Amino acid sequence: MTKKNLMKIFLGLTLFTMGYMIFITQEWSVEQLFWRKDWAMDTCFTNLSTDPFIPIQGSKTFVLNAFFEHRTYNMSLRLISIVWRPEKTIHHCLLCCQDRLFTSLAKRTIHHSHFWFPYGTGDFLCDIPEDCEPTHAGLVSEDFDPEHVTFVPILNRVPRESSFPANFTVCLSTMFGGYNNVLQFVQAMEMYRLLGAQRVVVYKTNCSRDMEEVLHYYEDEVGLVEVVPWPIDTHIKVSSSWLATKSPGDLHYYGQIPALNDCLYRNMYQTKYLLLHDPDEIILPVDNSTWVELLSTLEIKYGNEANFYFENNVFPIEETDESSRFNLSEWATIPGVNFLLHVLREPILKSHYKTGKLIINPRTVFEISVHGVKRQNSRTVEVSSHLGRLYHIRRRKNAMLKSRDLVRDEGLLRFAPQMIRKVAHSLRKMNLPSQKL
């Protein structure tokens, strides 16, 4: 064999080896993926996520959940996500359809409310091919490793316009900071039940041992609460405030807004109405005794597809009625705030930033924020304070006001006898660690 032929063979083997190494180590583009015959449909079911936050390879995006979107012209899929707003990466959806895999270009929408943090809520909308009935979906960037694509089941498969499992569901977002406001939380749960709530969804990062027991009671024994694990601080540097200047971080308030949007889509076809607020807040009817009665009045006036905004009424916890007959000795050792001791509210200024909360028809809403609906196919109506009010028991909001400037409002006290009986019953059923000392 001549020296020239040996060089050709050596060069050929070298090129083959290099090509093989590139083949087995490269990140695959979406188009290249479907040339790989060895990437079986089994991947859809073996690479299922157990983490609430799914990191996307080659991107700073985290996917939360995938939902069928029945309100677009063509059948589509929406992935609720947390996105790095400056990022320009192109994404695709991977759809597991019977025995085939389909790809669909993902249209990213960054939600309006991000309070200037680099991370914000986003969603990816992908068309579903006509011959595809997907069960699971994944999101990929332009270059990715097909062995590390994570899939999630697609929720909201069947739309519903009536006969909902619940009439009223409450979304409580981002329980964090070792939350230990036990008494107020129990009072809120019992008030929600009296008013008509059948489900309460809690997005929990962490809380105290007492609160763990409270959540266990309402989830496992009563069946009222659904706890959604929310370990967001293990993935993203989160802020504990609504502004980065008050608490540095990459995402607003422990991911409050993505949690609310996830709750919106999870419950879109599970409840007639969805309430979005915090456990120190209660939307209270003024003349009625339940949310059913209040919403019946509002539906007659505005129709059954409107969404309803209730202005924030702040009752400062610094103003306490210690002489109140509701200052019960049996609650003295329970950690937390007593709703019933705070009956002085701050007057609402004519010009102010809107910080109220909502009761919405979730099927009309595409994007929600803390204090308002950002995208909808309906309208939002501000409810008169003569019909309903948001009672918000919290630290003083307007530090310029003196006690004499506050307005006495005992609206919550008309529910006190019922609420006290319910709270006492529930506390007796709980085994709070702090009460064993």
C-alpha cells in the first residue's frame, strides 16, 4: 500500500471519528430532532417533571404548567412561565401526540406587571396541529439536548361553561418568610367558608410549624385547602417586596404574579368565580350575607361575564380595640392578628394608586396582576362600596393619619358570632405545636 493511500485512509478515519463525536455530543436543533429515530415517545413519559419550576436548557426561562387554550381561533397550547425579560431566545413547543412528536413555534408574551424586575411572568402560545391530540408538552430553546427535555401533562383538556365543581375558589399566593399569622389565617378560612368558598389554593414557600398543622387540618381533614409547593427561592433570587429598591432580587415578591396566573389557569374550568387576594383580606358583602347573594346582584346589573374590582379599605393593626368583647382570652396565646379587634379604617383618598382585589370569571381572563385584570375578553367593573368592600387588616398604609382621622367601620363584626364559633371548633381540632408548651 502506497504512502498516499495510507494518508487517505487515516484522513477518512479521522473525519469519521470527528463526525461521530459531534453527532453524539451536539445539542440538537428542533429540525434535527425528528431525524433521530432512537428518540422514542417513551421520553414523553420518562422525562416527566416533579419540580414546580422546570428550567429550559439554553434559556433562563422556567415553565410552570401547560394548559389547553380553548379561546383562540385555532386549538392551541399555553405554557405559563417565568421569563428573563431581556432574553431574545426563540422557543418551540414539543407535543406528545399519540405515537408521534410534533413541534410548534412558541409565541412569547411578557406580562405587563413585573415592577421592573428582570424576571417576570410570561406565557408561550403554540398552535396544535390538526392531526395531533397532545397529552404532554415540553418547551425547548433553539439548541438543546433531546435527552434532557422535560415534559408536563397538559391541563384543562375539557372546557366547561356550567356545572362547575365549585362556585367560589380563593387563590392565596406566596406564603413565605416563615409565615406564622395563625389566628388571622384560621379566621380568614372560616370567613371564606361562611361567605361561600369551597376551595382555597395556597402557594407555599415556607411557614412555621404551627402553620403546617393549620394547613394539614384544612387540607386533609376539612378538604378546603389545596397546598401548591412553591420553592421558588431555590431557583431564582426573589425579592420579598414589590420593589427591588426595598428588597433586592430578580423577581417580584416571591413570584406572586406567576403564582396568581398559574392559579387562574388551573381553576379556569373548576370554579365559576375566582377570588384573588391575601389571608389578611376579606371581600365582604355590605347588604348580603354570602358571595352567592352578592354576585347574583352584580350579575343582574352587569351580566355574568363581567369581572369585579373591590377597592382596598385598610384597617391598621396599630389601631387595636383592646376593650372589645371580641378580645377573647382563649385566643391570647394563638400567634397572629385578630380581625375583630380592628374596626378603624383609613379614608380612601380621591387620588390614589389602586390596590384593591378581584372576583373574576376566569374564562374571560388571559392575564392577571395583583390588583387588576391585564388581558380579558370581557370588562372589569369597580363595585360600589355600598355593595361590597375589601377589608384589609394590615400595618398602617398612610402614616400621616392620626386615630381621629380614621373611620369606624364595624361591617365585619356582624359575622363575629358565627366566625367565633367556627374558629373555636377548628382550633380545638388542631394540634398546634406552640400550644403544647
